[in-house]
Amino acid sequence: MRVANALLTAVLASALVTSASAAHAAPRPEFPAEVYGGAWQAGHVQGIAVDEKKGFMYFSFTNLLVKTDLSGKPVGSVTGFTGHLGDLDFNRQDRRVYGSLEYKDAQAFYIAIFDVDRITSLGMDAETSDVVTAVYLKEVVDDYSADMNGDGVFDGNVANTPDHRYGCSGIDGVAFGPEFGKRHGKQKLTVAYGVYSNTARQDNDHQVLLQYDITKWRKYERPLTQSAPHTSGPAKVDGKYFARTGNTRYGVQNLEYDGHTGKWLMAVYKGAKPQFPNYSMFTVDGATRPVRGPIEGQPQPEQGDLLTLAPEGLHHEASGVRGWESSGEYGLASLDDGRFYLVDAGTVTEDGVTKQTAHSRLHRWTGSTPTPFERLP
């Protein structure tokens, strides 16, 4: 009897602890079928990030960051970017939004970091409002500015040139996820190169992905100073990886890690090389270890850490490339439960002024071929 009473007491105590934990856990917000990012006199939408805990969505409009609640009501915005603000991701560990930021003419590439809890009003200035810091990415600068033909002249922001190592045009896709090959590994920031479209080159057929351990990045962060770009950032990357997809137009536009399936998703603008299938999305299984091997097509033999495209979706036998036909190039965010927000870009004219719009729509991953997403009502 004493044993039975002890067991009953333990069960009741466990139930009370579980109930108390559930009571104190913040409930996950309801995610609507669509979140409208508004109409803005800015560049087109580049990417989104979702704060699942507090129920906010962030939209990058090239030179403008917009914060809305999940009903689409604008809460705040950050303006004044003179560079190119690209893809975004929300870091659950420090509750900040990270985005790619390019200044090609200045040969300066950054991760912009937004203290989003302080974005509380419209029109906050990127330089003076104290909500944006930036970290310089030397690895990107080195590859972007590489004089590949050795003529002593860097040709600048043009695609029709042998310059730019791997065809690097800068950066765009960003996402948090584990180290490649370790599904439950340490969280790192992954940054994808933009790659110029150039059908005459042979060395630009890979997506190039950098991984950074950002746990000590605070020491590099500096306020954004666009007229005098700073160079405070890590000297080296923690990983550099290559995924052979065929050349695409400006590389990975939106990068996302899906904790539900353990896959990395890369949404792109389709390429134009006839020897490749030119799919619009590619996936990599995060648990598959990179393989050290030759990076095909380089002017000089070069070894690198190669990622294998996931064995799913469409398969182009001649090139060996696998992928999908899907949107996501204007915004892609996983809720880590099989659902994703995919963004449609558009325009409206108000009082004679053309404005850019973003509709973030809820989908479910089905894995079907050729399109792996199904829109949810």
C-alpha cells in the first residue's frame, strides 16, 4: 500500500509540474493563411522573417525593412538604406533579425543585425535610430573583388567579365541552422553568395554557402555608416561549401532551414545555361555530410567541401542535378512544423505612384513533384 501511495504521489507531482510548465509556456500564435506586407515606395520584396513567439513578420523591400503583426498591420519600419537589403532570418537565441546587405560599388558586404524589439514606429533611420548594427564579411569581399584574369584591373559590378571568383556577385540568402552534416549540431548562420548569370563561364555553376559561428560576433558589430563603410568582421569563415546546381541568376535568393524535415531549401531565379535544367528550387539534406572533392569548372584545380543535392524532386540525368519548380525566391520562411510562408511580389499604383507589395501566403510541404508546396486555405 505504501508503494502504491508513493507511486500515486509521484504521478500527481509529475502531472502538477507538467501542468505548471504548460501554463507558463507562451502559447504559439495562430498563423493566418496570408499576411500582407503592405505597399511601399521602395524596391521589390527580397525576403521575410517570422517571430513566432511574439507574432511579428519582417519584410525586406531592398532598401526598407517593414515590421508587421500577423494581421498585416504595420508596427514599424527602418528606412535610409543606400545598399541592397536582401534575405532575412530571425535568430531565436538572441531575438534579432539578420539580413544580407550589399554595397557593391564600395566592395563592402555585411550582415545587418536588427534589434527588432526596438522597432516601434514607422520611418526609423538605419544609421541614427540605434536599431541596426553591421558585421563585415571579408570572405565575400575577397571573392567578389578577385581579379581572375590577372590583368590588374577589377571590372566591378558587371556580369560579363572573367573577374569575381565563382562568379560571386555578393550575398543574398541567409538562414540559421546546424552545421552541414550534423542535423542536431550547433546553430550557425549560413550566408549564400549571389552569383552573376553568365552562360560563357564554366566556374560559376555552384551555389556557394558560408557558415559562421556568431556566438562572439558582438565584438565585431558596429553602427551602420554607409558613407564610410567599416571593415569590422571575422577574418575567416567556419565553413565554406559548394552545391552544384548549374548557374542561376544572382545565386540563392532565399535560403531556409526547415527543422521539421532537416532540409535546407534554396530558392533561386532560374538560370539560362542550356546544359542544366534550371530549376527554381533546390534542397540539401542537412544530415548528409559534405564530401571533400574537386570544385568543377575552376580555372585551376581546386578542392572544396561539396554538398549533395537531396535525392528527391525532379532529376536531370544529363547533369545529375535535382530540384523543384517552386516559388520562394521573394520570401521563404519555415514554421518547423511542415508549414511555410512563401511570398508573392507585386505592385500597385496609388495616387500615380507605383509601390511594391508583398503577400506572404501559408503553404504545406508535400514533397510532390514538380512543385513541393500546397497552399493552405
